[in-house]
Amino acid sequence: MSETKPKLHTIKPLQRSLATAGLALLAACSVSAPQALTPVLSDKIVVSNPVPSTPTRFDLPTGQSLAGRFWVGPHAQHIVLAVHGFNDYSKAFEPLAQHLVTELQATVYAYDQRGFGANPQPGIWPGTETLLADLRHIAAKLRERHPDLPLTVVGESMGGAVVLVAASEAPGLAADRLILKAPAVWGASSMPWYQRLSLYTMNVVAPDMSLTGRGLPSLGIRPTDDPEVSRDLSRDPLFIKATRIGSLAGVTELMGRAQTQTALPPQRTLVLYGLRDRIIPPQPVCDWFTHLNTAAPQPATTDVVIYPEGWHLLTRQLRTREPLQDMAQWLQNTPLTHRQTPAQAQQTVCRHS
């Protein structure tokens, strides 16, 4: 029996519907040349003697390995494992790693998640369970390698969703502390019905079709206000710029799983979010906090910091000083004066949704 292919006149309206539905994750998939923004005074931390990253491979039980890198502090006091966002890769943590190595004598590891970066089949969604298993394995190996040092796992965007689910669900995550930086908690339940329908239909009829989201920057949907970062991402061959519908459906399922967790992880956890984020906009984050606080009282070990002028890439924007300093101070157990509880964060974010 011959295969019936979807007709072009059917696909195009669906593609336009999905592309215009406001699925802002696409902005991170295709970072075009920077456009003019309202001038903002840069407030970056520039390390005078940066530590070069060292390429490495993270071996998996299957015999495969994942590409990655690490930054070594001369007298390590902290171990940090960083998990990148959708279509990004381990290079994303260069500014954070430089700051933590300098300020905390940390050793920072970052790996390219399966299906991203320098790994085989970039752009092909590997499945949520695979991403969870990879993180748990790598974290456990780092715990074995550095048994006497605290291990902190940092997840950005999609990486934050992976960390959140891995730590919240059995068998848990071998880590002492967690940092969820602009966590991707935008499940289908927070999407308009037409967006859910478009994504579902396109995933059925054309899962291999790719979208670029090139028009989204004109709508003000961009991951950062730093033109240098945007330019670097647009030129980086390892940063995926066209997203398959199947991958979009996969990451949406992961985000929904993260969004519907009934409690934050048992580890001491820091959540960072910027109100100018349009990749993971305030409404789904409001829904996430509301769900958490309705389900059960959240652990007193959870701190939330909301940045009124923060973008999605909090450590790759024009104002990186405050987020970087907050993370370093928090890891040193220094109280953050502007911290909020999850209940307070719910009120703050929901006012802007």
C-alpha cells in the first residue's frame, strides 16, 4: 500500500498557524542578527584572566559518550555540573563557569545533551527518558570522582526542566544543590488551544518539517538583549537554528512534565527568572508556581529570585552582574536580600503574566 503524504495546501496553513501561535521557544532555535533595542547600560562581569575550557567526553553505560567541556579551579571547593537549553550546547556556560571558577574556586563541567551540540544526529529529539538517564549517570559519576566536595547541578531553560524532573522523580538525582535558571516549564496546558492543535497536527502529518522562527525577533521575542551574544549564536555552527516539529513536540512534553511536578526537589534549590523572558513567558511560569503552591507547601530550602529586567539568557545578557553574583553568594550560603519564597514568586510573576 502506498504511503499517503499530506498535501501541501494542508501543511502550509498549519505551519503558519504554529509559527504565529507565539511558541517562543522558536526564538531560541533561530537567533537572527541583532536588531536595534532600547539602549541599556551594560553591567557585565569581565574576568581578567579567564580559564580556558578543556574538551572532554562523558562516557555512558551504553558505550556511547557525549561531548562536553570543563573549567578547572586550581583548588576546587565546589563541583558544578551544567545542563544547557533547547538547541544550545555546553558552550552556553562560559560566562557562568568563568565567574564560579574565579569567585568560588569551582570546577565546572558541562556536556552536550544527546541530540545537541557536537553529538551525533543533532536536532533529532532523543526522548525525555534518555535525557534524564544521561544526567543522572553523569551526576553520579561526578559524585564518585569528587566525593568530598559539594555537587551543584545548574539547568538552563530546557536543561532546567531536565534537572527538575530528574531530581523530583524516583530514583532522584545525585546532587547537593540545584539551580534552575529560567526553567522551561511551558507545558501544553499553558498553551492556547490553537497552539496545541497546531503542534499536535503538524507532529502527526509532518514531524520532520523544520521551522526557524525568523519572524519572532520583530515581535520582541528574543532570548537576550546583548547583540554580541545574538551575533555569536547566529554564527555558531553547533547552535541549532532550524527545529524539527518532532523535536518541538518532544520538548513540549518534557516541559509539561516539569510544569506538573507537585513539589520542588528535596535538595536546596535556587530558581532564577527574568520578567522580560519571552522564550518561557510569565504566564506558564505563573501557572507552574500556582500549581506548586496549590499542591503542597514548598520546601523552606527553596529560594526564588525574580529579575524585573531579566531576559531568558540571564548570564548572557547585558546585565549579568546581579545573576552571577547571586548564584555565587547562594552557593556560599550568603543570604540573598531579594530572595522570595515560591508563594511570593507566584504573586510577582502572575502580576506580569
